[in-house]
Amino acid sequence: MSVQRLNRISEEIKREISKIIMNELKDPRISAMCSIVSVETTPDIKYAKVYVSIYGNKEEKERTFEGLKNASGFIRKRLGEEIKIRYLPEIQFVLDESIEHGVRISEILNRIKKQEEGKNID
């Protein structure tokens, strides 16, 4: 399968899963501050890794992630109704903390900058 077609399928899966999570899941464990960052589909379209970013404390993240894993069957069923492809991939949710990691790095850099500015004033 061509790389372009695989990328289009992954993007369509990402878009549809985002819609399903926002509009159809009624699980109270799933936080509203949950977003799909990316989807990686294997070349044979048997598996799709769905990278999820969840904003909140550790407990909220764990609850939301557990709710998503439990809802993966429902999400896959709805995905099959929305996307017409021969094989529907098995969904594997993966917690993506890259956004939070970037925020931490930015905070550290800001602190260093303030410290450097304080030293230059003396």
C-alpha cells in the first residue's frame, strides 16, 4: 500500500475517532480535555496506534485512559460504520505526553532566562 494512501487512512481514522469521543461517548471517566494527537496505522491496516493527549492530573489521566481502552470496541464499531475500508484496524490507545513535556521544557527555559536576566542586572 502506498504511503500516501496509508497517511490518508490514518488521518481519516484520527478525525472520526475524535468525533466519536467528543460526540458519542457518555463515559463520565473520559475527560473533556482529551485529544487525539496522531494515528499510526500499520501497512496491512490490521492495527492502528492512536496517540492520545490528556490534560489534567495523574488520576484524571489514568481514569480517562482506562475509559478509552474500555470503549475501544464501541469506537471500532462506530469507526466501521463511518469509514468504508476493507479491513478495519484494531485500535490501540497510547498515552502521548509530548505536549506536557514541551510545556515543562518551556517553563524551565523561562526560569533560566529570568535567572540570567537577574544576574545581568547586578
